[in-house]
Amino acid sequence: MFCSKCGKEISDDAVICPNCGVPTNNYNGASTKPKSSSDDSGNVNTMSIVALVMSFIIPLVGFIMGLIYRPKAVAIDDEPSRKKCTAAIWISVAYFILSIILSIVYSVAVVGMIGAF
């Protein structure tokens, strides 16, 4: 087979001309570019799970990871990962609020016990 643009002989199985880059009759419109290394959907999914787990164990870490990986999940249109990151953020916030409330209650209880003596 010969290239329709440059006229050089190319393989009969060629999708594009290796000399000038013009698509051949074998070209079906699919992208021939290799998958880019910036496609990290697997990484975002894994890290969103880690963020969700960490929000229960160490809420500050889960909160930060949720804030970091949620925009990445939105950018690659990964709805499940976005939801996990959002849940990690809200769970961490709930833990922070709960810890503040418990600290206040504990402080009031301690002060009340000291005043009883």
C-alpha cells in the first residue's frame, strides 16, 4: 500500500503513515495515542477509599485527603470516588464537632467535681 499524501510505500496493516502521519484507509477514528500517565483514575479511587477509612481512624488525615483527592475525582469524572471523598470530609467534620462537644462536657464535669470538694 502507498500513502495517499506522501506516496511512500507503507505496510498494508498501517493505520497511519509512519512518514507523514496521515491516516490510512485502515484508520477507524479511534485514538492511536498511548494512554497518558496523567490518567490516574485507579490512584484516585484507591486514595478516596484510604481517605474514607482514615476519616474514622484519624479524622484530620481523612479530612485533608478528602480535600486533596475530591477535585481530582471531579476532574476525571469519577462519581464514586468523589462521593467517597465528600463522605470522608463530612465524617471528619462530624468527628471534630463531636470531639469539641465532648471536651466541653468533660471540662464542665471536671470543674463541677472540683467545686464539690
